Amino acid sequence: MTIKEIKSPSKNTWAAKLKRTVTAFLPVDKNRQGKCIRCGACCKLPNPCPFLRTDEQGLCTCAIYPVRPLNCRKYPRTKSEHITTDTCGHSFE
Ligand code: SF4
Ligand code: SF4
């Protein structure tokens, strides 16, 4: 991996996930709107999470929800980190 790739990772990569994990300590953008509709898209970046489950209604659930990582709790934290806009219930002004 090059320095350029680390600084500006393409969105659906482990490098992008590492970046989201590090920046998860920062606050959620106040312009974020909407709510999680449990589509599960963010739990498949870049690969499906082993804790991802689907309930009887077809909605995604997290097997470790009470202790899920900060980057999961805060996703999408900013517009630039929001890479699941096709299905996500959140949006940014
Ligand atoms: S992509 Fe958005 S709506 Fe879907 S599970 Fe993640 S936060 Fe929730
Ligand atoms: S830990 Fe839970 S919320 Fe985080 S990616 Fe996995 S299933 Fe999704």
C-alpha cells in the first residue's frame, strides 16, 4: 500500500475502515439527519462483519450491540465517511 493510498483510501477498503475507526473518537457531524433503518450496509464494509445477524423481519441486527465499537455507533459520522448512501437512513444537509 502506498502513502497516497493510506492518506486517501478508496471508500470500501480496510484502510478506509481503519480511518473511520481512528476518527470515531471525534464527534458526529451536527448536520447529520435521519436514523438507522437497519439495512446492514455499513456492517459489510469492506467485508460482512461476523457479528451481523438478520432478524425474522429481515432487518439487520448486531450480536454484540451493547458493546459494539465506536465506529459502528457513530456511522455515518461525517458526509465524507458516508459511503452507503444508496440504502442508509441517514443523510447530511
Ligand atoms: S448503512 Fe445506515 S441505515 Fe444501514 S445499518 Fe448502517 S447506519 Fe443503519
Ligand atoms: S459489530 Fe455490530 S454494528 Fe459493528 S459492523 Fe459488526 S454487526 Fe455491525
